[in-house]
Amino acid sequence: MFSIRRDRHSRADVSLISSWLSEALSARAGTGTPVPYDELPITQGVASLIADSLAAMDLYPVDLNGNPTGETFPILEQPNPDEDRAETIHKIAQSMFWTGNGYALKGPVDLTSGAVDAITVINPDRVGVDPDEYDDLRVRSWTIDGQTYGRQTIQLWKINDDPRKGPLGRSPLKRCATALDTYGWAYRYLGDYFAGGGNPGSILKSKLELDPTKITELAAEWASARKQARPAFLPQWLDFEVPPSSGELRDVVEVLSNAAAEVARMLNLPVSLVNAPVAGYSLQYSNVGDEFRRWLAVSLGTTWIARIERGFSQLLPPERRARLDPSNLFRPDLFPDAGPAAPQMLPASPMELPA
């Protein structure tokens, strides 16, 4: 009779403990949030890659035929007198990456040349737009912290200028936010998995009858021991079991492995440059130059360099254009095995790549 009672208590206790863990997991899933897209390691890494690459480039004036003029304009030498030019370009690129738009308040204009002398990059979260009521793709005026500014007082750099969405650009991250949420949930799952002490489907089997409070206490102690990397104490009347793995954790890791490749594709960036898994291919010293060329031709040059150039060109006299020179990315000391041809790996213009 005693053995029959023990079996009955064991089944009841297992049911209670399993129920508690299931409820805890459900509550966590119902109230948790995915890791935000701007906190994912892959998006942070790509943002730095793009902004740092642009900031490393020289910026100088050319004529309408693309020939360097040798002139000096403060707006190209040091756009903001309080910081290095690279810092200003880095801020503009980061703003464009995360929000789709980069804003700068224009300073005084040189009366001799007609060029703007200086700019101050603005936090994009402080800027508002008032579209023209007769042309919703035209900005009538701006607001900064609620104060109105004329449309010509702010210089705008933008990407993904979709006419269906109004006069501003939109970050590719926001356009693909639903897909990025998938990666965010995967990261959140891993964080919850290890923060919770491992597999939440673990089972504690009790040979004694326990009340719900004791069950909760035992489950919490086990999870706490796992988080603190210390042995958990199990009395003789308590057994610990782990159900066979369903492969869920392995699948989550696989999702994260593919996340980097998907973000790279979203940004039109060769996946090997962000060390994303690519079947049958990897970035090596021998092919890194070709990958940078590819990136320059299909993404960095056409999306980022061209837009930065157009924005700064609008701050110059009408007969001048701004030119970003990417040759600094291919310094001879970074490619010593390329020999004398290394400095010529990239032409001055990103649009003049050899076939």
C-alpha cells in the first residue's frame, strides 16, 4: 500500500513541477520582447563598417567633368570647425544607416565663393518635417525640438527615398523590421535559455508529497545553481531528469548563423565581408581585395558614397562637386603582396572600376 501511495505522489508532484515550469516559460514568452534590431551584433558591426569606411576617405572638390580642381573649401576640409572631418561624416553615415536620413544645420555662406562654410550634424530624433500641402514629396519647412526652420537651413542626406513614403528616406533596417524581429527573438531565446539556467523543460521528480510553494522553491534553487555555475543540492527523495533534446536550441543557433547573411543581403553587402556563413566560400587574404571591389561597385559606391557626395555638392558653388576618394581603403601597406600595383587598385572615382 505504501508503494502505491508513493507512486501516486510521484506522478502528482511531477505534474505540478512540469506545470510550474511550463507556466513560467509561457509567461516569459508572452511578456518578453525580441532584442531590438539596433542592438543586434550584426547590425552594429555593419553600421561601423560602413561609417568607418566613409570616414576614412578623402573629400575634395572636382569640376563638372570630375577633374580635381585643387581648391580648398572649409566645408570639405573641416565641415564642423569643432571636430575632425571624419567625425562629421561618421555621424552623417550612422544617422542615415539607423534612420534613413542625416541632417545638418547650415552655417554661414562665403560671399566670395558661394559655398557654405560649416555645418552642424543634428540628432535625427530631434528633427521633424512639414511636407508641402500641394506636393507631399517636397519639404516645406523643418522643426528642431518643435522650433520651425526654413527648408534651406538644413542639409539632408537620405537613402531609400521611396515616393510612397513621403519626402524622407527610410532605413533598410526599418523596412525589414519584421524579418529582423526573427533574429531578435532568436537572440532573446538564447539569453533567456542561459539566464534561466538551461533547458526549461527539465523535470524534478519527488518521492514525497510537496505543496506548490516547495515546488516553486526547488525549481528556483535549481535554476539559480545553474546560473551561478555551482552544484545544486538534491536530497535523496528528489531526482532530476532531462527529456530528450528536441533540437530546438540547435535550430536557434542555426537561425543566428543565417541572420548575418540575411542582413548583409538586405544591405547589398557581400556576405563574406561580415564573416557570414556562405556554402563553399570564405573570405581569405587572397580574395579580400576582390570583395572590397565588389562592395565598392554594387553598394558602398552607389548607395553611400554617391549620396554623401551629392549632399556635400549642394553646399558648394554650382560649378563644383564633392568627391569622396575610396583609395585610402586600399593602402599599399595593407596589401603588400600586391606589389607596385597596390596603390592603383581603385581609381579616384568609384564609378570607374575596371571590368
